[in-house]
Amino acid sequence: MGLLAEGINEVIATTDCNAAPMGIINRKGSLHMVLFRGSHTARNIARDRWVVANFVFDPVLYVRTAFDDLPREAFVREEVDGLVVSRLRDVEAWAVFAADVERSSDEAIIVRLIPVKEEVLGLRLHPVNRGFYSIVDATVHATRYVRNRDPWLGQLIEHHAGLARKCGGPREWEALELLEQYMSARAAE
């Protein structure tokens, strides 16, 4: 697929009106995802056998979709080869993949992705912003931290929060504040 680089590509993955940040692993043209068992995304992919990668550069959206559900109006239905899929409304590009569970364990499933269609709606220039990428990293660590309270993950979150404060702008600061709210709410549970 032309939109995916070699390595792990962070996207907002959508299934049936569900969105979550996910990494799509591209190694020598072989595409995979690793999903935690019990997540809505893992259940939907195993059941429906498709996923959409949404290319968006909003740090608040990465945080929100990691911890909360989006309203139905955030999604658009698309028909691709007779299959109706859900993508996010406000994206620069999206790609739909057929998805097959290749392996599974007690904790995760590994899904092989086969490109079906991609569409560029309107790409914009995104200069490298360490604050944005630090929000993505802090969010990844936070999704794991709320499950096991590993102190090392807490240190990583603080490291990335510091970078987001230093290198980010208003949208990254808003995302960081939202992330801290989600983590506080989960700690109180």
C-alpha cells in the first residue's frame, strides 16, 4: 500500500463504528496488527474480517479514541467491493484491509492485513512535531499503564508528557490534559 511506510504506522483504526489508535506493522510488504484480546477492535476484526486505517494528525483524537467511544456522526459508511465499512469523517486519507486472524494467545491476536482500497482525500504538510509524537507514545503507554500500573510505564508517560509540554502546541497540550483526565478517572475506578 502506498500510504504505509516500512515499520509500525500509527493510525486510528476503525471497525463497525468503533475507533482506536493502532499500529499497522509493515515488514517487507507484509502487513499485520497485534490486538489485545477483549478490546472492541479485536472482537470486531475477528468477527467482520475487515479494518480501516484512518490517517489523521490530531493528537486529541488519538487520546480520545484510546479511552472513549466516538459518536456515530464521527463515522462515514463506505461501500468497497460490496462490503460496507466504517471510516472516520475527518481524515486526510483512509485504507481498508481484509483482516484474518493468523495467531492468537491468551492476551493478543495477530491479524494479517490484505489491502483492498485506499483513498487520499486531502493531504496536508505535517512538519515533524515531537510534541505530537510524544502524545502518541504517552497514549500507547497509558493504555497499558491503566491495565497493570507498571511504574516503568508511568515514567515513560511522564517523559513523553514533558516533551509534549516543551515541543507541542495548544492541540498537544489539550491532548495531554485529556490524557491525564482519563488516567485519573481510571485510577479512581
